[in-house]
Amino acid sequence: MSLRYSAGVLLFRRTSGLEVLIGHMGGPLWAKKDASAWSIPKGELDPDEDHRAAAAREFAEELGLPVPDGEWIPLGEVEYGSGRGKKQVTVWAVEGDLDPALVVPGTFEMEWPPRSGRMAEFPEIDRAEWFAPDIAREKLGKGQRPFLDRLIEHVDSRA
């Protein structure tokens, strides 16, 4: 089983409390799911590619918007299994604001319905929303939750 690499950006803001922007995974396999069906905007890269540049590119591809200006806070790496093998994900946090109504997600193609021979196009994410950390924890896939913990630790250490 080969290791795949991804990089992404966890956007956060401080309103009455901390909030993070995450996206609900698009496509028919996730349509009726909510818990563990959301993701940090991220995507695959080549292992020798600059991870930060890939994180910015993938954020823009998934949301149709650039990463807002701000300090890039490294949240490190997490390795976890996914449906297609092991994945190593590198994430940065950036404090900024973004209106989810402006998101224009990228798309992907897959055979749908299965074994039909027909290809269909779906959004990479079907919506993005701001959530408080306790709600985001329930919505994020289990493998990505450590990034949320690291962000909270970072914000608390600066308070």
C-alpha cells in the first residue's frame, strides 16, 4: 500500500469565540452524511512538491477562492488510513475571514451509478461553513481532528 500526500489550510476566525471553516465532501457517497463527512480544504500533491504552495493551490481549487492574507501557522502532519490506503496530511492554519456564500467549488468525475459505465461530475465540496470547535470535531473525519486540537492549543497559548 503506497503512502499518498495531501496538504491543506484550516482557516479560522475569532468572533464571539473561535470558529473554523470546513467543507462538506461532495458527491453521492457523502450526500446524506454529516458526522465525519466534512474536511479541511486540502488535496493531493507529489511528495517532492512544496507542501505550502500545494496547500494554497488546493484551498483555491476546492473553494474557488484564494487563502486570505495572514500568518501561516504550521499545524504539522498526521498520517491516517483512508478508503484508498494511507495518507499523510500537512496542514497550516491561517486566521482570516471568508464568506461561504462566495465559494465556487472545484469538481471531480466518477462513475455514477456504480458499474453503469456513465461518468458524472460532482463538486469537491458541496458547501462550506464556519463552526465552533466542538461542532467541527463531530463533523470532521477522525483523521483530521488532531489539526483542530493543535489549532486550539496554539490559540490558547496566545491568549
